[in-house]
Amino acid sequence: MQLIVNEPQAHRFEVNRAALIDPDIFAREREKVFERCWLYVGHESEVREPGDFRTRIVCGRPILFCRDSASELRVFLNTCRHRGAVVCREPEGNAKRHTCFYHGWTYDRDGKLYAIPGQDAYPPSFDRAQYGLQPPPRVDSYRGFIFLNFDRNAPSLRDYLGKAVEYIDLVLDQSPTGRMEVIHGTQEYDIKANWKLLVENSFDDYHLITTHATWLDYLKNSGVQVRKPEKGHVLPSHGLGKDLGGGHGTTDNVNFRGRPVAAWIPIYGDAAKPELDRIRQEITTRLGEERAKRVCDTNRNLLIFPSLVLLDGSSVSIRSFQPVAPDRMRVRAWALGPVEETPLARQVRLDSFLTFYGPGGFATPDDIEALESVQQGVGSYKEVQWSPITRGIAKEGEQLNTDEAHLRAFWTQWDKLMRQP
Amino acid sequence: MGQTDAAAVEAFLYHEAALLDSWKLDEWLALLTEDATYRVPSNDRPESDPKTALFMIADDIRRIRARVTRLKDPHAHAEYPRSRTRRFISNLRIVGESPLRVEANFIVYRFRGNDDKREYVGHYRYTLVPRDGTFRIQSREAILDAMELASLGTVSFIL
């Protein structure tokens, strides 16, 4: 089945809606895309001390990540080597050892099989050293972001991320030491839609004016300057959509919405103004005027293919999502902040987050509504088969955030992986 | 000041629930003090402070009013058409007298379109201010029991 029509000369780019709903495509996707790409596990700051651990599901696999006795970061497949039960069943905590409750096999925090009840019944050839918790085939991290890959032959994480690191680095420049931490409190929710719709939605700015009309009104009513779009623009400020290669892409937008680092808006309150000035001053001194402007006055929604998004707008959020069914995904979102942040700056960051993002924010619920509406609509995929993704395709030069070059880049990479043997 | 009459508090919370279930949001706003807060913590951090932890909702009175403005607008797509909700409040306890702190269990059923019903189960924490023979709400926090929001999806209505 042809999933993408990509004829740039004819200005055609269309996606077959079956890609959003067909169960066979969904099954193939796990094998061809998710089992071959670097997938987000978590952030180093979520486990700090020896024995600290977190568990979560990545691509259907229960995962345990933790600090071992030497405080090194470890990632394991959270399945007992004996019968397969999930060994650690708590979402987070600190433990010296992890015991599978089913038959009592106990692993230490380095993953080694520490003890088993009644070992003498096993044959002499039974070697406990062979039955430690198994790590995923590949694990690596980039500046605190931990990834795994189920494909032993995958390229290195650094090569995989390619040009996307430029934008990760830009986010991390908010911190004087380049270190950001995940703040307590996870937003975990399902969307009854295909995961690729959230990819599109996360960096498609074309929907902003209509889907988020009430959010824009909220900004205006709160004294934020929201300009009328200039000619050729849909949005109040100039912004680009960028294909970063490898399916990664980002928006790169001039800010108008306020940024905790560091563009004050009235919503933050007068008391926060000097603090934001101070933050900006530090960044300008450290990075110079030009880079400081990029850090403080531009927003980006960065997609790390296939399903990790760094939102750097009203706040910074890590948004990671997992397909559960063709018409269902599970989303996890966290707030990320500089480790050095003052209590006041942290408060602004968290408060600003909630103006837009999350299941109770003034914008994300409307995104979810849009995606679920699309999912229902594409029920007619056999009759209405193709969706055009052609905004900007006939244009020379820069592609705007409301064009769709970055969406085409995602779909092209997805299609390429789906067609590999 | 004597002991607060639990039945009066209960009647007040039933009144609030009726206003919210019938989307009489301006009348609901009138139940709040000028410094009221409304909070829903993240499911994995039910005992937290929004200054240091990520919540789902942490509104001050200005944000509450903005939320009502938004919810009354047909462009609040997540609630247009609106959810139908039905709240059941029970196990009310007065846990402090000065200030007056009240806790109660809730089940809120939410129906929307042809969706399956969604059941929001948890407990409320209120700080109430006695005024004019009734009460005003100074703070209300809705703490969900679900380990994750999961299939509940959003908290786009007032929980």
C-alpha cells in the first residue's frame, strides 16, 4: 500500500489516512520504526543517588532505570530472568535490591542476580552470573537525556540526533552550567488518536490561531501584546519550520508569548520582573548578546524522531509519547528547569507552564480535542483517502512555522523506515 | 465562635456542585473569595506545592476567572460541545475550624459526545470562609485517586 505521495516537482505531498488507523500498519510501525530508532527513556535528574530508580514503559517493554552502587546510570529491561514477571513494580523509589515477588529472585541495583531461593535444585551448569537483569541492546545519553535502542546495529545516538543537538543545546543554555532538571510532577494522559497526529500537532503552528483562540484571548486580556500578523503570516510573530534531517524538525519562532527565561509578560506579575532581568543579564554576560537573544527571545518545539518533543515556549516541557493502539497513545510530560533556578524563577516557570500546557492548561485540551476529532474523521479513510501536506511546497527559500516542510520531513522519514526490509 | 454546622457545609458544597453541573459558572464564581485558589495536583504528586511541583491546574483568582471566560467561549473546543457532569460528594469532614477546613470525597461522572463515561474519583480539600450566614470558598483542591490521568484524558471542565 502506498502511504505517501511525494512529488515535489508537481507540488504534491499527500499522506494516506490509512497510516493513522490501519492495524497492520500499526504493527509494522513498531517493528520498522520504534524498534530501530533511539527512544526516550528518561532524564538523569530523575535518579540522583545510588539506588534511586524509576520504571516506565518504552515501546511495550517495562523499563527500569536507576543509579547503581557507583552512582552510574543503568537501564534494564524490567523482566525477571526466571519467568518474566515485572521485577520492580513501583513507579519510583530507592532500593538496594529488587526482588521479584513471584519466586523471590533478587537482583542488586547493578542488575546482578544476587540471590535465588533454593538454588541447589538447579543443575550444576546453572550460572547465576548469566541471569542478571538484561539491559536493552543499546543505551546512551545526550546531556542528561537518556535513550535506548532495540537495534544493536543502530548508528550512535550522537549521529542519530544530528542537527537536532543544536536545538537541545539552545534549551540547555537557559542554565548557567548547562544543566536542567526534571521538576516533580508528571502529567500522564491518553489521547484517543494515532501518535503521529501528536507529532504533527506538536510543531505545526498553522493550527494556533483557530485551535488556540481562547488562549490568545487570555494573553490579550492579561495585557500581553499580541500583534496582528504581518503580510504573508498567519501568526503574530515571524517563525520558521525547519527540517533537521533524520525526521527531526523544529519550529524556530520569535517570541511573543512570554518566556520564564527570560521575556517577562504581565501574567508573571511585577514581583518577577527584576528576577527575569537578572536571568537575562546572566545569559547575556555568559553567551553574548546574539546568543542570549536566541535563548531568551525565540521559542522552539523540537521533535526528536519519532516521538519525543521538547517544547520550549511558555515553559520547557519534555513530552514523550507511546503508541498504544492505532487510535490511542499515552503521553508523559514533565517540566524541565535549570538546576540553579531561584524559588521565584521556578514558580514563574511552573505557573507559566500551566497557562498553555497539560490536561488542565488553556491550550493542550483543545489540541487533544483536535487530534481526537481527526481520529474520528479518518474513520472514512477508505472513501476520503489522502491528506495534503503541501503548505509552502511551491515556495523558494525559508519555510515558515505555518508551512509544512518540517511535517513533510517527518512523514518522509517515517515512510522511508516503513519501506525498509 | 462555636462548632461549624456540618450540615450547613454539606448544603453549601451540594449547592456548588449543582452550579458546576449546570454550568452556571458566573454564579459559581460568586461563591469564591477575592483571593481564591483552585488546584488539581499531578496524579503522582498528590501532596505538593505548585511553587515547586508541576500541577495540572494551579489557578489564582485571576486565572480562575480567565478559565471561566474561556469555558464560556464556544472556541474552548475541548468543552464545546460541553461535557455533561454529575458530581457525588460524600464523607464530608470538618478537619479544622480556624480557618475552616473541609474534606470530602467525590465522584464526578463526565459524559461527552459518544464517549464512554469517565469517572473522576478523589477527594476535595476546601478552605471556607463563613460569610453572611453561608460560606465563601478561599481554596479548593481536587486530588484524584487515579495513578495516572490515563483514559480520563483531560481536566478541561471545572473538577
